[in-house]
Amino acid sequence: FPAQITNPSGPFFVEFRNSAIHAGKAFMSVLSLMGVIFAAYLAAGRIGVVAACLIVGISASETFLIVILIDLFQIPVYGLILEKSQWHKILPERFQNWVANRKQKIQRRMESSVLWQRISRFQPMAVVAVSMLPLRGFGIFSACILSFMMNLNRVVATILIMSGSLMGTVLAILVFYYPARWLSALYA
């Protein structure tokens, strides 16, 4: 064999290695991508999905669509859970009294809270801000709870939550775009 074919640093092997890497990325199964995205979502929420998508090599526009679809799927699920939690179950009367007392205490404490009074003045902005924040513990679930507690209409709450999600996703993509591209270039 000629020296350039057997030499691992020769042009033949470098070209072959580069084409194999690109072919592997092109043929990465949808199932494995979904697994990576789902694991990132469970680990770090919206931020994890954005970072994972960008690191894997998914474009920013496709990342945006993936995150928005995940958030859009969560709203009816969480809304249904919250609505079902209001249904009365057959529980011991002592437990029902305890729950009712706890609920009244929490409501009194919230009504007397300065923070809650400020939030209740700006209900739509509060829901948008909570759904937009890229921190663990905020996001769609917390915004659903907040809109449920504020007795917002389903359609209005969905629009507010999704507008916050849109802004939060754009913010996350802007923050993670170049670092994620740099990381994905290291492995290419």
C-alpha cells in the first residue's frame, strides 16, 4: 500500500474519518435524538433541551420548534391535572377538614403578602414572567399553577403562558447558540 493510505494522519484517513462523522450525524436515528432531548428535558427543563439540541447539531429554528411543541404539550396536561385536583374525592372527614384549614391559612397568608398583592395587580405579566424564566422550578408548570390560582380563562392563560415560553425560548437560544456550536465543533 502507498504510504498515504496506511498513514493514519494521511489525507485518505482524515477524509474517511470526516465523512464517517458527518454520515453518523446525518443518520443519527430519530429515536436516539428524541431520547437525548427527553433526557435533557427531565434533567434541566427548557434550558437542557435547548442546549442538547444545539450541541447535537439541530438548527436554531428546529430547536425553537421542538421546545415550543414540548411547552405546548405541557399546558393541557398540567391544566387537566390541576382541574382534576379540584374534584372532591371520598376522603375521611378529618382529613378534608385539615386540607380545608391548610388551604384557608395559605390563602390568608397569600392575601396578606405584599409580594402576592403586587403579583395580583399584574396578573398577565406575572404569568408571562414565570413561564419565561429559564430557571428550574419556573416555567410552564409554575405558570399553569399561577394562572389557575388567579382564575384566568383557559384561552387567556394559554396565550400568556405560550408568549412567555416564546420569549424564554428565544432568550435561551440566544444565550446557548455560540457555546453549543463551539462544543459540537469539538466533537466533529
